[in-house]
Amino acid sequence: MCSCWYADDDWLLEGGLRGREPLTHLTRQAAEAQRIIAGSVLRLGLKTLAPVVSDDAVIDSRFAGDPHFAGLTLCSLLALPVVVHGRATAFLVLENRLFRAAFTAARIEALSLLCGQLAISLENARLYQSLEHKVAERTRALSEANALLSDAIRRSEAEIAERRRAEEALRESEAKVRDTLAAILLPEGDIGTLELADIIDTAAIQAIMDDFFALTGIGVAVIDRHGTVLVATGWQDICTRYHRVHPETLRNCIESDTQLCLGGAPGTFKAYNCKNHLWDIATPIAVGGKRLGHLFLGQFFYDDEVPDYDGFRRQAEKFGFNEADYLAALDRVPRWSRDTIDRVMSFYSRFSTLISTLSYSNLKLARALDERKRAEEALRESEDKFKAIANYAASWEAWFSPEGRLLWMNPFSVEITGFTPEEYLAADDFLAMLATDEDRPRVANKFQEALQGSSGDSLEFRGRRKDGSVFWVSVSWRPILDADGRSLGFRTSAQDITANRQAREDLDRARATAEAANHQLAVLSTTDSLTGLANRRRFDDTLHAEWQRGARSGESLGLAMLDVDWFKNYNDRYGHQAGDECLRALAGVLGAQAHRISDLAARYGGEEFAVIAPATDAAGMLRLGESIRTALEALELPHADSPFGRVTVSIGVAARVPVAGTPPDALLRLADAALYRAKGQGRNRTESGVPGTAVLVCE
């Protein structure tokens, strides 16, 4: 058996089946009397507002003594309340008298979903019923009014015709009002059915235009799309007393109005010289893309044109105007400069656009009211859900208004800071209570950015707890927008990162120490420990790199190879410690002479040294080599076993433009060969890798 019960003033059986037999509308009392419904089931469901499930209600102690189950062998029972706003408005009752435990969890879940949809449907039905009731009351009120009207008609036959016309006008007015309201309020309403007078305040605009005319002497008219004048100031007598009175000149006026109303986009204006020989200008008034009227300026002459008085005299004679009065009216027609007209029409165009914009904004506002109400209800529901979730979040959550006022905060603040949400909400300056003096300006800047609609992650700053201790906090923030994209403020989510921050600082210090050690190792791995110059490894890497660079740039690369003369004899006589000092002295000379940032002086091995000089040709290398040789000689380091009586060097230099794809071995061989020539030709000399080029020493 299946039945559905609906609660109004009392429970009513809405419908159901017992086997194949349909159940008709019954009250609760009648249904219980006929054993169609178990009263104990309804009472239990009303009390708990939860599904009532029984594998066999016949033996279920909760329903003992209920006459509905008397005489039954078994009865699986499921009663589902339909709850709306915390109140049971209906019950779906199902019974299976063939099988015990017929209602499985899956079936109960499916039927619960059905009841949820039924709750929505019942609520909608109640709302519809309420609306129908209001409509019925309104209809009854209108009917009473019509009855009174009929009585009045019957009392006075003389007024019958007038009453009928009034009723027809009322019906037309009501239809127009309904259409107007539909166009204004309904999202799908057609703005094109509106009239300009429906959406502008003609009295206010008339007052503004009257003041503008009194101030400037420039008149204007607002005319709807049917030609009805809604606002008018400053119309000229020549138009109102003559041209718009005579049928033929009136046709000229109508033609002028028609021409001015053709084309023209909102925000622009159009001038026309009518057949009555006067100028008029118009700019359209559009609302929501629909043209509803025009703003007219006229009638006038430009101050750089001369009116055709003879033509106006002929016109006065032709149409029977009093010539003197007609010409006097002509003289009263204003003369304006073209610049004045442009400025005035620019003003009126903007004014027309303002009318259009404000009118359309009012329409959109009216349409948005109901949508906003629904959105606010949805937002409140969303807020409740958000707060319910955020209250149990493992982070510090807060919500701020568009003005920056703290609206809500979850209790996690107590765990992080010791302050309760109520203490923060009562604070005059939330940021002063939260951030330390050092970090507060930075936090305040980000707070202002959040108010402007920005979002951000991981703003880290120092906060102060209730006990005065300082902690590190990381904050992210996101804007909160309604369905129309308007700001509702922003929310923040914060985490205490004090422990993480300390671990990160420890890691940074360890990393900095490791990097310094690595740098020192790198320096040591490329530096000769005795002289402080580059070692052989760095020399090889630099020579290779400069060779490739020279191949790209096309610049010559220079190389010098140096060897201390009779250095073994020096060591034998003066000892190895003195020999080390000698090599350090030579290293100082090399550093001073090869002083460009791109130059590299290196210890090549033993008493042999080398200098790499990028962008240097053979002549430049000869000069560099000779400067090194003479600078060392000038130190006058004694060398008793040298024919020169002092420490000297032999130098071989070479230079060439590198070739891409080739190694620098050729340059190295040239410089080395030049060194051996210098040693073979008496030492203490500079020899070039170009045979026959050398700098000799004068002994």
C-alpha cells in the first residue's frame, strides 16, 4: 500500500493505492477509522521528523495496539516525512504486506531524495496557492468596484456613455500599465513597448530646462517617437504662431522633424535647414538600445549667415501672415555662432545620454531587485554553510566587509593567538591587535589591496599573542563576490608557521654555510696555492672559452708563455724558500701588468707562467711581454748564477684569430715555440710566435 498525506489545517489523505484499489481524499480521522493509516506511525514521524522504518510493524512494539495492523500477518513499513522549514507538511507512507524488511537502505535513500523533491514541490504549491488567494482577493475587490460602478451607471442614464468611455479608457490604461510594468520588471520584458514618458521624470526635466533657458536663452524640446512634446522651452513665435499654424508651412515643420529623426547614433546630433529657412538640431534619446524620442534645439540662424528677408516677405504674402508682425518674429529668432551650437549640442547630447543611462539603470535596478533578494537568500544560506564548515577548519578563518570591518572569525584564533573571536570583533583596530609594530605597515598595505579586490597567498608576518609572545603567521586572502560580481568583502585563511619559519631559517643558514664552503673550494680548485694566480686547470678552461669567444667575435687572442731563467741554479744557491719568494714576486709583476679584467695570469707549472690576453694582436703581445720582462728586471732580485746577476725571464708570445671548430693548440704551440727561441737565443728576452720578431735585451 502507498499513500501520501498532506497537512493543512488537519492531515488529509491526498491519494494512494491499496493493492490495485485507488484511495480517495480522506481526513486523518476517517482514514484511521477505516484502518487506512496507522495513527501511531504519523504521531511518531511528527515527533521525530525522521524516517519511520520497520521490518515488520505487526510485531513492532512502537505500534502495539494500533488497529491498523490488527489481523495482519506481516507488514514492512516505511513512512517518510516531507519537511519544509523544520515542519512536516506531508507524509509518504508505504507498506509491503508480502515480505518482511522490504525497504532496503538503497530504496530508503532513493525515496528520501523523492521526498526532498516533494518538499520543494509542496512549498512551491503553497506559494502558488498564496498567490492565487491574493489574486482572488484582488479580483473580488475589482468585482466589487465594478458593481459599484454599475450601480452608479444605473442611477444616472445620462452618464452611461461617459461611463462606458471611462471603462474603456480604464481597460486600456490597465493594459498599458501591465505592459509597462512587464517591460520594466520582467527580465524578458521588451523595452521597445515603453514610451519615453513612462521612464523619465518630465516635470523635473522641464524645471531643469526652464532654468537653463533663463540662464542661456537657449530653448529645447523633448519629443517622444510619436511626436508628442514632453518638455519644451524657448520655442520661437515664428514657429508657434506662424509656421506650425498654416497647413503648408506645418508640412515643412513635419518634414524637418522627420529628417532630424532619421539615423543618428546616441551621443551624436544632426542639423537640418528646413524649408521654412530656419535651422533645427536633434539628438536621439535611446534606452537599452531602443530609440524612444529625441531632444530638439531650434529655431535659430548661424551668426555668419544673413537671413533672406525678401524671401520671408514673399512667404508672409503667400501664406497670409501679417508682414510686420512676421518680420518682427523673424528678428527675434536667435543668432548663434557655430562654436556655440557645437558646445550647446555637445551638452545636450551628453544630457540625452545621461537621461538614457539613468532611465536604463532604473529599469535594470527594478529588474534586479527580485533577483537580488533571491541572491541574498542564497548568500545567507551559503554564509551559514561556510561558517559551519569554517568553524571546524584547521586554520584561522575570518571574513571582512567591503569597508574593511571584521564581520566573523572562527574559534581557531584562540589556539593560535589566545584571543577569542569576540575580543577581535570588539577591537577598534584589528591590525594593531594582530601584527607587530615592525610588520604592521606591510600588512596594512596588503589589507588595502584586498579591499580593492585582489587575492594573494602566503603573506608572512609577525603577530603578537595575548601573552605578548611573537609568532609567525602566513595569510592568504580571496575576494567574496555575489552572483552579479559585486564585492561582499574578502575572507582570509591563516596558519601559524612559527616552527616552519624557524626550520627554514636554520636551513637557510646551513645552505649559506655550504655555499660559502663550496665557493671557497671552487676558488681553491682553480688557484695556485703558492702564487695566488690561476692554476693550470683554470688556465686550460679559460683558454678554451676565450678561443670560442674569439671565434664568434672575430677578435685576435693573445698568449704569453714565461720561464724564469736558470731557476734551478737559483734554488740550489738560495734554497727552495727563496725560490718560492721569487715566484711570488714574478706573480706580483704578472698581476700588475696583465691588469685588464679580461686578462688572466696563471702558473703553468714549476717556474713556467702564462698570460691570456683577449682582443690583443701580435704587436700588443710583444708590448705586454716586454713590460712584464722589464718590470721583473726592475725588481733587481739578485741571482749570482745568472750572467745578468739578477732574476730574469724569457718570454714567448703569440696571437691569432681563432677559427671556429678548432682547438687552441696551434696558439699554444706558437707561444711555446717562441719561448724556446727566446731561451735558445740567450734568455732575458721576448720572442714573438712570428719568426724574426723579437725584443732583445741590452746587457
